[in-house]
Amino acid sequence: MEEVKYLTVTAVSSYLEYLINQDPYLGKLIVLGEVSSSRVSKGHLYFNLKDESAVVRCVMFKNYLDQNNLEIKDGMKVLVYGKLNLYKAGGYYSIMCFKIDEFGKGDLHKAFLLLKEKLEKEGLFKEEYKKPIPRISERIGVITAATAEAFNDIKITITRRFPSAEIYLYPSLVQGESAPQALIKALDKANKDNLVDVIILARGGGSWEDLNCFNNEELAYAIFNSKIPIVTGIGHEGDFTIADFVADKRAATPTAAATLVTIDSGELKKQLTKVELRLNSIIARQITNLEHQYHTLKNNYYFKNYHEVLDLKIKDLNNLYFKLNQLSPLNKINIGFSNLESFKKRLALIKPLEKIKALNDKVYDYSLKLDQVLGNKINEFERKIDNHIDRLIIINPLNLMKKGYVLAYQEGRIIKTVTKLDQAKPLEVKFSDGKVETKITKIERNNNGS
């Protein structure tokens, strides 16, 4: 019986969880729906988000609920910002909410949604255009306010994790109407200088209005066209801006962005130590192998007795040279010329031309005699043939029939004697110039029976 391949429930759930966590769109959702079945338990908010065709469970944990400053009630139409989460034990998925806004509360939200839809259609959010973040960044650019607490947090984090990294600050406004142009200018300068491996675009937390400068269309194109990878760390985890969607990578906070672009120096040292140990082990094995090869070569018979071996090789080489000289084409040609001269001398002694002339004379005499003999024989055969022809003419039945003789046939057989005749059957008589058919009326035999 063929073994059935199967998956466990845990395996299926784990695979679905992996797919959800790997999907960039499911990690930064903005979902519109109506609140229902809302309740607060142990400081956490649980509710369902529904529309006319579907419903999804939602949860907002206490730390985010305390920051949200919006009383959630059933029937409210809201925008939920969060990520999709699979609850394997219960076998259902839910949205883990970082921020909830009442839908239609202002023009800023409408403008944000319209711009997000436009840029998404143009492909600015596609993963295929995201530039990879370097694993080790030695020069890190930071675009934020020089006096902002966010910059201080970034510096502390980078210095703690990777002290050798150089930080390049490109100061900019991060709030207000002039902020988008200032951010674009700082971003252009960082690309023009081309000194850094990665850029952090950062700002601390604030209201939706405070963060709105990062929802600028021109800034979105500047981020998309940057040749240097950009990581955003804007506001708190529940804050999503257009800049976050366009950036090559989004971090929840400025500190998280600094963590994302650096490698922990302690961890790096551990990795380097492992590499060093591995290299030392490889080198030690190589040295051991080379030492073994050295001792093997040192004790080799040919190496220890190289004088004798060399003499033997020279002798073999001389023998080979002699054989090659004997078998060489030039030597064979010389021998051939020598043999040719010998043949010439022998031919001169034999005088083949004279012998050929004598033989030709004999052949000529024999041919004359043969012609004479053959001529005589042919004449004799011609006379005999003429005699035979004359005799054939004499005994030719046709000639006899012209003299009055006839041939008698019965049933196609020639009749030579009357004893062979059948009186009841007709008789065919052939003349030299025709034939007749007759009936036999009487048969008479000679007395002597012939």
C-alpha cells in the first residue's frame, strides 16, 4: 500500500503564519470597516471589524490603546492601522492594531488615502523596487532635526551596537509646511555627496498633523528615486506615512531604524571569532597535509637516489635517441638512396634493355609463326565447314520435297511406317508448297514388312 503523505495541523498553521509574516502588505495594513462586538478586557481592546460582505477579528493591546486617545464604540466607521496575525491555537486570523482613526474625520486623511492609492497604482510600493539594506553599514546618514530627541536615540543606538560606524547628519525640518521641501533637499544632498551606505529618515512621535509632512507626493518620489537605500523610523509603531510605504524598509521607531541598519558589534565579534577558529583549523590541516607531503617526498626512492635514477634516465634517453636516429625518416631516405644505387649497378650488369630487345624479337618471330599456323588451321576449318554445308543441303528434307517427296502426319506426329497409322483418324500430308488432309481408305503393307 502506497504511503500517504500528509501535513499536521500545526504544520499547516505554521506555514500560513510564515506566509503572512513574509508578506510586506499584510505587515502594514490600513483597513476600513465598522466596529462591532467591542469589549475591553484587562486593558486590551477586542472587537470585530466588518463590512457588508466579511468580518475580521481585531485586537489592540493596552500600550497602543493608551496612546490612541479615541473611544471605540460599536457602529463606528474606522480606519485600522496594523498587521495581520494568525492565532494558531484558535485557528483564526486577526488584525493586531497599532492605531485606530475615525473614518472621515478630516481632509488630511482623505488626501492621505488618495495619494496612497495613486502611488500604489504607479508601483512605488512594489517590493521589486526595494533596494537591499547593507548587512554592515560603516557610514550611516541620518535625516532629521539636529536637536530632536530622535537623533539622540539614533546616535546612542548606533554607538552601542556598532561603535566604528560614522554618522552623517543631514539636518532638516520634520514638521510644518516647509518640512517636505527641507526633507527633499537633505535627501538630494545625501545622494549627491554619496558618502553613506544607508539613510535613516526619522522623526519622533506626534499627532497625525505633525507627521503629515511625510505624506508629501514630491517627497515620495524623492525617496523612490534615491540611489542610497532608505530606512524610515517615523513616530510610533502604529503610525504609517506615505514615506514608510515608499521606503526600502520601515522601522517602527527611530531607535528601531538605528537597530535595523547596524549589526551588533558583540555579535559580529562572535562571528569573527568563529571564522577565525575555522580559518585556523583549515590552515592547521593544510600545514599537516603539506608536512605529510614533504616527508613522503623526502623518503621517496627517486628523491633519495636521484643520481642513479638520473643516470638511468640519461642512458634510456641515449638509447631512445639511437632508436629514433635509426627509425628517423632522414635515415630511411638515405638507406633508400643507397639501395637505389645498388639496384642501378645490378641493372647495369644484367643489361635489361638488351634482354628485353631479344625477347621482343623472339615474340615477333613467334607471332609470325602463330599467324601462319592459325591461318592454316582456319583455312582447313573453313573447307570442312563448306563440305558439311554441302552435305546438309543434300539431305535437307525441303529439297527432297521439292523433288516430289512428302511428309505424312497424324495427330501432329510424323508417320515413318504404315504400322503407326490409325485408319480411323485423318492423315495430314505436307508438300513443299502446302498440305492436304485426307482419309485413309485402305492400308497395304509390303510383304517384307518394311
